[in-house]
Amino acid sequence: MINKRKKVVLVDDDNSSRMQGRAILKDSYEVYPLSSAYKLFEVLELFSPDLILLDIKMPVIDGFQALKHLKSDERYAKIPVIFLTASNDKESVIKGSKLGVAGFITKPFDGPDLVEHIEKLLNPAGGNDTEDNSYGESSSSKRIVLGVDDAPDILRAVHSMLHVKYKVYTLPKPEKLSKLLRDISPDMFLIDYKMPSISGFDLIAIIREFPEHKDTPVIFMTSEGTFDNISVAVELGACDFIAKPFEMEVLRSKIERHIK
């Protein structure tokens, strides 16, 4: 009988992390623990896994270098990669998102969190929920967060930081906001303050035109959080600001504080 379990490769130079990850996943997946990125590329010549768990800090070839190589090779570019990291610092999140990482897991592993990350990537319920080049997760029980920004790396960071807990939509073309709001009803908006085609202030006005969004919380994402900007945003109905690039825990905390 053919074994149809999906294959997960776990790459980490720390033996305890490899063994812990294998123990968590072995009942659901074929798990291949590897001690280096060099061994990863040897294995990829033999078979193509369904997902790669990749430690960031490793000698010789680190996670960023390995991910860049994976995404540059058409044979491996579509394999989802989750970064394993001992510190979800903002630089790693932004850099990893730019390179195309699918998510982040903090070490030491939380078993349910690791399994949930993998399940959402390998067994999505209902396919892609997003418009244009955005990223989303399907789950009818989750609160909906919509991120609007013309910078793809910021949208990827938003998705990486939030997709486990929320159903995340991202919109890189703010002029299409009205059209999107006819199809979805977000519980929270993350809006870039300054975009070439339209400002965040204008987007708040568009959002408030929808009766169901008269009081939906809006957080501005900005690197220009001056007092004047904050005053105008508050008058228009924004509930908070967050400076870019943002830290994961700060973003999550602000959303938890305001989402209904």
C-alpha cells in the first residue's frame, strides 16, 4: 500500500529541536530531520517535500540564504517554507517575508501552534480567499483583518504575523477597496497612511460609507506618525497608529486591544 502521508523536512543544526519537532509531527506526517541546509539540498535531489521547516541561524548556510536559493530554483520555489527562530525580531520577519517565507514558528516549539501552522499550509479549507496578489487563510470562525498597503513586503509581514489567529486579507491596490468590501466584511482594518494613488485618510472615508463599518476599528500603518497626522486620523475615526517596520507582539497587541 502506498503511503500518502505528506512529507515535512525539518532543518535545524540543534539536535534537540530536530527531535522535538519530529516527536510532535511523526504521527501525522513523514518527517525528515536534517542538521544543515547543505543536507537539505542533497535531499531535494531525491524527492520534493510538501513543506520545509527551516531554522534561521545555522552555520555555513543560514535560513535566509537557503530560502533565497529555494525561491530562485523553479523546482523548489513553490514548496512552502516556515522559518524556525528563537527570536521573532522585526528584522527577521521583514527579511523573511521579502524572500517569500510562508510563516514563522518560535522555538522552543509549542506543539499545537506548530501543527496548526502546518495544517493551514498543507490542508487549506476552501483555497485562496484573497484578491489581486494578496494572501489569506480560510476559517469561518476567525475574525477578519484586512491590510491595505502598496508595499508587498509589508503585506507579507502582516500575513505572516497574523494568519494563525485571524483570517487575513491583504490588498496591494487601495483603489479597489470599495469593490472588495462588497464581498467581505472585515472586523479590523490595517491601513497604510501614505500611498501613491490614495491616502489612508481617503480610505477611512470610503470605509465609513459602508453602514456596517461605521465603527469598525482602523489602525494606521505609518513611518510618519506626527502629532498632526494622528490628530487628523483620530478625527476621521482611526483608533490607533503603528510604526513600520513593526514588531509582531506590538501589532498583535494593538489588534487585540481594538478588535470587537
